[in-house]
Amino acid sequence: MAALADLKNVAQLLDWDQQTMMPPGGAPARAETVATVQKISHEMFVSDETGRLIEAAAARLDGAPADSDEASLVRVTTRQWDKARRVPAQLAADMARASSIGQQAWVAAREASDFAGFVPYLERNFDLIRRYIDCFDSFDCAYDVLLDDYEPGGRTSEVARLFDELKGELRPMITEVERHHDRVDDSPLYGDFPVDRQRQLVKWLLEQMGFDRAAWRIDDAVHPFATGFSNHDVRITTRWDESFLPTSVYGAMHECGHGLYEEGIAQSLQRTPLGHAESLALHESQSRMWENMVGRGRPFCGVLAPRIGDVFGGGLSALDGDTLYRAVNRVAPSLIRVEADEVTYGLHIIVRFELEQELVEGRLAIRDLPEAWNARYKEYLGVEVPDDAHGVLQDVHWAAGLIGYFPTYALGNLIAGQMFERAHADLPDLDAQLGAGDMHGLREWLREHVHRHGAKFSSSELLDRLVSGPIAVGPFVDYLKAKLSQVYDLELR
Amino acid sequence: MAALADLKNVAQLLDWDQQTMMPPGGAPARAETVATVQKISHEMFVSDETGRLIEAAAARLDGAPADSDEASLVRVTTRQWDKARRVPAQLAADMARASSIGQQAWVAAREASDFAGFVPYLERNFDLIRRYIDCFDSFDCAYDVLLDDYEPGGRTSEVARLFDELKGELRPMITEVERHHDRVDDSPLYGDFPVDRQRQLVKWLLEQMGFDRAAWRIDDAVHPFATGFSNHDVRITTRWDESFLPTSVYGAMHECGHGLYEEGIAQSLQRTPLGHAESLALHESQSRMWENMVGRGRPFCGVLAPRIGDVFGGGLSALDGDTLYRAVNRVAPSLIRVEADEVTYGLHIIVRFELEQELVEGRLAIRDLPEAWNARYKEYLGVEVPDDAHGVLQDVHWAAGLIGYFPTYALGNLIAGQMFERAHADLPDLDAQLGAGDMHGLREWLREHVHRHGAKFSSSELLDRLVSGPIAVGPFVDYLKAKLSQVYDLELR
């Protein structure tokens, strides 16, 4: 298991390097390398010997409690092994290779807004994913197979139910605030923000959150992400927009939220299958909580605003917490998911969740995807997509073969709502701490209740420990309503 | 073999990342990852199946000429397999782990000039290397086992003979030029050189040599090196000294010379054991040729001098080729190998070659190494070593378990002398090309005669094709005498 954990770190380093460092000419060799590592790793894992070792370990558990490291290791590994056993090593290698090639093709396609040239790569990924789905007969539907990889135990029907409820809440909320769109001014966020000063601001921000040069690094990437090769080697990435400040500021807080999760995983779980977080909904609950609930929350805006003023000067010198708070919480339907406000964000996800199910089930052809995408954006968000770079080509996920991944983003928002509510109950002075720029209390609370467990628990197991219930829409929606009521001077209920 | 080539690229990426990117906290996990990759790779390679595949391939060669890709693949792989078979996978993994840990410890030890704290790491590496040597009974002496890893077919007795001859030539040469040390002024090389301007100069320089952003990258490293993950993904590193210009300029030319070798290896050899150069003496012949014979040669100094003037201005505005040529070829015994002039450089290597034999054979104890180092520097170079950072801790090699590696540097100088002589014979206007800043002719000549062959030939096989003879001291010494005669206005014969 330790050797397999090492190989997983290798795969993640190969991917990190490809996205941040590798010259483009390295792509063909990289794809082969990625495929080889995946194949070797897969063959090692699915061997009969692994099965015998799991059995022997299970026999020696001797009533260890379900949340012990030992019982969790056996439980999680058994589930992963049962699933991986059904997938031929060659298919796993082909998928890894296609992912690497697809990502590289996507960078060029997005730059040129060239969907037609990108079609063969997408078709290859969806062909492979259907062959992958065919390896399983134990799931209710095709999409469940995929969802389960990113959200262990997740079920499409349950996600659809949650998303229906969420959509039912979000759309009237959006209609209501749009009627009062003139009450919020986000013009302070637009201007001329030299990258070197942004770096200075982001450096300060990350240090407040716990970024430590001895165990972290930050680099630039087209599509920001976070990864880690141990709890003392955390890599985050961001991008810089010289005319729009939130891209870097909130992007960095988001990725740092992911990084804190990886950093917080217990030392005892390192070099085991539990040593990286497995539920991407849990992972996203961390990034979104730091980005939105903390970073866009009223208390911390009071600290961030004067800091922005100090760094950029000029008209921003007098920026105050209230002005910043309103500006960064302006709701406006838009084209780009990663730049969407917290309210419309969920609709961006629902579009993708619906479309990828249709693609997987063959109800939608790849070549018809841009048209369907644009129509869905018009219907749900009321926006016209001008070109594919601002439409279907904006995300790397499908290019990288990450199909079934998107819903975890919106689930993460819901979980973050539940956790943030609980954190406030446990830490009555949390707002005062954040208002003083002190993130230590929240970080340690998350480490204790979430991070240290690594992959021991599925999101529903963890939520059950934390809030005695399953993923729910309520707390997140209550949080949004409270915030928008302040920002827009409304009484949303 | 392709999968093994992929794993070799993984190992090189892990190392590149550790030396350029990894936060220090990542070191323990990295060491385990490196060990795992080495163990898996070793087990795959030494398997009986590999033996059967080699035999089957050999049987199907059907009289293919020795320099064909196919025959070379069988010949080189057989030799590597025979050697690797004798080494237990666990030992290979332990050596890889110790190398990774040792490198990290070295960075800290060098910074603190703390040899005592570094002793356990060195002892571990030398213990392992002795266990490694014990795996073999087919070599004349212990050191041959090691040398053969870096210089296939190399023999200690032959290297000792060449080095004796070299030492006999260098020492009177040094004595002679030191008598006239006032004839050469290298003060233009010292001053205030802001790193951003150095980067600009180095960028231009590398582009002249063939650096292409689509297939190369350059980063900073404590101990500069070059590596590559394919002929289209070449990574070089350099370091910057704000008060001494040659560190970056000639360091970058040196590493770019290595990079051109990796880039020039034929496409047909990629993802095979022949896809990376194997003889480090050949590799070093390339880096040293570009650094010294080209970069410190009179023709190119005429192009470089005005460029330095343009970039740094001030007193350097009027720098001319003659002045630069003399300055960068000043001979002066010094402490640091990588900053040594071309003449004393060989003595730095001979010190290391002698000491590591004594260490391997147990004639010298690790704890006595600094004293022996300092005494040898006093004897051969006439310099006093002020502290271990400027003495025994200056190089990463022993820390990384690279024992038997150093002599390849001086052998590389000798081979470069032979090749540069031959290149001049083949390209009568080579000096005129370099004097016009045109490096294309030499680069293509090297690609044709050296680079494209990858690991097909040992250095002696390649030299036999090129100059119909073995490694020899004469051409390098003739080249030095001609240069020093110009630089010092002497008649060296």
C-alpha cells in the first residue's frame, strides 16, 4: 500500500509538472510515462496478492472500531480493490494516456477557441469512459460508476434530488437580487492591478491562512488546482488577471483551502490509501468555505479591504470592508464557472451535470455539445455564449477524462454550508476571530474534524459524525439568504 | 524496455523537482517515492523475462551491423542487464532513498558548512556503495565497478594513466603562467550584475545555442545540472552570482551543452535504453566544449563582449573581444571546482578521483576526509581551504551517492579536445562561424557525429569512429597551450 501511495504521488507529480512546468514539446513522452505508471500501479493493486493481504489484515482487525486507522484502511482499500479489479490494466493505462494528451490539446483548443479540432480528443475520452462503465454491473446507472470515483458512495439520483432542490432555491433568489442589481457596485474590483503587487497581496493572504514556505509552493497554471505529495509538500497554483482582482485573490484562497486539507491529514495515514482526501465534495467544501464563507464574508472583508488599499493605493486607498463585502458578493449571471458568484455558481454545475449524463448515455453527440451548452446557458443563466473558449472549452475536466467530477463542486458548497454552521456553533467567537484576521481557530477546527481523517470517511460518514445527518441544501441556502439580505438590503427568507 | 525508459524519466523528474521546486518539507516522502520507483524499475528489469526477451531479440538480429539501432539495443541492454541482475532490488531501493535523503542533507550542511552533521549521510552512502561493489566479482578492482556505471567500459588503471599524463602537463603549465599572472586582468568580470540583466544575457546566449521554449526550460538550482525526459523536454538549471558574471554565463552554456546532447538523440531511440546518453565523459565533452572551447574561445568572445556591454552598460560598454578573452581565460588556482579555470580544473578532479578511491577501499575514514581534502588542495593547487563549504562540501555528488562520477569530468575535457580538433578539420571555417555568433555548424556537426547516437556507443567506440583512436591527452593539452600562449603572450610548447 505504501508503494502504491508512492506511485500515486508520482502520477500527481507528473500531472503537476505538465500543468505548471513542462514545455509543450514534452507532451507525447509525458503521456506515455503517465500511462506506464498507471498500468504498473493498477497491476500491482488488482493482484490476487493484494486481495490476500486485505483479507489477512481484515482477519487481524479484531474488533478495531470503524473509525480506527486500521479498520478504515481495510474498509477503504477493499472498496477500491473491488472496483479496480474489474478494470483491465490496459484500459486504465489508455485512460491515463488519453487524459494527458487531452489536457495538452485542450490548452491549445481553448486558446484558439477551436472546438472542432478538439472533438477527436473528447470523443476518445468518452469512448474510453463508456468502456470503463462497461466493466461494472453493480451500479444503478452508468453515471453512478463515474460519480463514485470522485464521491465514494455518491448516487446520481440523490445528487439530482439535491440539485433540483437547490435550483428551486437559487433561481428565485437570482431573480430577486437582479431586480435590485443597482444596489451593489463592484467597480472597485476592476482596474489596473500589476501582477507583482497581486503576488504581494496573495503572499500575505496565504500566510494568514497557514501557507508555509517549508512545506508549500505556489505556481501559475492555466486552470488553477491544488495537489500534494505528502502533508509536507503541498502545491497550489493560481492565475493572474491584471484588470480583475478577485481572480487571483479568491482563486488563491480557494486552492489554499484545498492545500490545508492535504496538509492537515494525519501523519499516521501518510503513505497509505487514506493519505489523500478521497471525497472531492469534502475537498471542495474546504476550498469553497475559505474562498467564499471566509474570504467573501463580512468579518474578513474588514481586514482584506485596507490591505488591498495599502498594496494598490490610488482610488483603493480608502476601500472599506463594507464596500468590499458588497462588491465581492455581487450576483450576476455570467459565462465562466470559476469566476461565477456564489449564487449562480450552482447553475453552472447543474448545466455540466446534466450534459455529461447525456453525453455518457449517448443522448447527446460530442459534435452537438457546443449548441447544447449554449442553449442550456441561455435557459438557466440567461446569458449568450459568444465563443467556445467562453463556453464549452472553459474547463479542463472533460479534456482530462474527468467525467462525473463536476457535481462534487456544488455538493462541496452544500457541505461547506453545513460545516460552517457547525463551526460557528462550536466557536462562538469565530466571526470576531475572522474580523481580526485570525484564521487559526477555524483552521484548527477543520483539522480536528475534517482534515486529519484523510480518506477514512465518505462525505456522508463524515457529515454524520459532524452534523448527525446527510448532505442537505438548507444550511447553504440559509447562509446565502442571510448574506444577500445584507448585501442587497433585502429580506430574503 | 519502453516502460523502463518511462520509469527512468520518472526518476529523473523526481530528482529535477527535488533540486529545483520541492519545498524542503517534501524530502522524507520524496525519498520513499524515489526508492519505490527504483525498486519497481529494478525488479522489472532484472527479471528472467527480460533475459528471455533479450535472447529472443538477439536471435532475430540476423547479422544487423553493430551500429544499427537493433544490434546496439541488444548489446547495451545485455550489458546493463548482466550488471543489474547481480544487485538485489532492496539494495537498489536503499541506494535511491539514501541518495534523495543525502542530497537534502547536503543542501543544509553546505549552507551551514557543517561537515560533522553530514558525516552519517556520507557514511551511509559509502556503506551502501561497498555493498553494491560486493555484488560483483568480474571487475579488476572495486573502483572499476563504480566507474563503469558512469563511463561504460572505463577502467581505473587507464584513467589513472591518463590523469598522470595530464597532471604532468598541467602543473608546469600552471607554474609558467603564474609567473606571468600580471599579464591578465580579469577585473571586468567582477562588479555589480543585477540578476534580471543576467537573465536577459543568458536568454540571448541560450537562444544562439538552440534553446527553444517549446522543448526546453531553465530554472535555478543550488548545484546546476541538466536533465531531459525526452528529446523534446530538456531541463537545464543555473545559478546567479550578482558580483561575478561567469557563474551564470558559462554555467548556462555548460548546461545547454548537455541539453543539446539530450535534444539531439534520434527519435528512433526514444523510449529505449539508448534514449539517454550513457557515457558521462561523452556528455561532459559536450558541456565543456560549449562552455570553454566555444564560450571562452577567441572567436565567440568577439560576439559576447559587445553583448555584455549592451546589457550591463557602464564601464562594460566598451568591453572588447580581446579583453574578455583574456579575462575569462585567466588561470588561478582556486577552491571551487565549478568556478575553476580550464587548466587547474583537471587538478580539482584528480583530488576527488584519488580521495574517493581511498574512501571506497577504506584507506581513508569519512571523518578524516576534510583534513585529507584540505591537504590535497594545498599540495596540488597550493590553496588553503578556509571552511568545508568551500572544501569538501562544495559538490553534491557524494551526498547523492554518485561515487565514481568525478573522473568523467576530466575525461570529458580530453574528449572535447579530440572532438574540437576533428570538428575544425571537418569545418574549415568553424572559427569564422563562431566569430559571427553562428553556432549552427558546430551544433549540427555534433548532432550528426555524437548526439543522435544516444547510448549506442561507449566513449571509446565513438572516439574510434571519430578519430580512429582511444581517449588521449594530446589534443586537449595542445589546445590549452595554444590558448595560454595567446592569453599570456608566451610560447608554451
